Amino acid sequence: MDQKANALDWLSFVFLIIGGLNWGLIGFFDFNVVGAIFNVFPYLAKIVYILVGLSALYMIVSYKKICSFAPVKNIGKIPPAPLKEEPKEEI
């Protein structure tokens, strides 16, 4: 059964990207982009952080479904051995 990504899957993915990039910027440059964008309304930044955390929990819970529509299939499975070609006789 091939499942498609729904809106919640994509929204969670977007929030995880936002959270990951924000943590990368904090780590490398000590710059909190979410905090900078929502500096005037700190409660909005807190909402974004909560949504990032909920997105991570959702991705953990729905891991099997998410991996089923990944672009690369059969990761971690050993491919079958190629067939050996018989040497050709020269005339």
C-alpha cells in the first residue's frame, strides 16, 4: 500500500526545517532568526518553538508512514548479487 504525504506531514516537515536551520544559525553564528523575526511579539516565537517540537514528536510517531513515501526506497536492504556472466569462447 503506497501512502501519500498529507498536509500535516508537509507542515511538520516545514517546521522541522525551520527549527533545524534556526538551531544551525544559533550554533554557528549565535543568531536566533525566529527570535529576531518575532522580537516584537515574543509569544509568537514561543508558538513557533512549540510547533517545531510538536512536529518532531509527530515525525517520530509516524516514522514508518513517512519513510514509505521517501524518494529513495529500500535503504538498508542488501541488493541481490549480480548474475555472473559465462566467459565467451573465442573461435
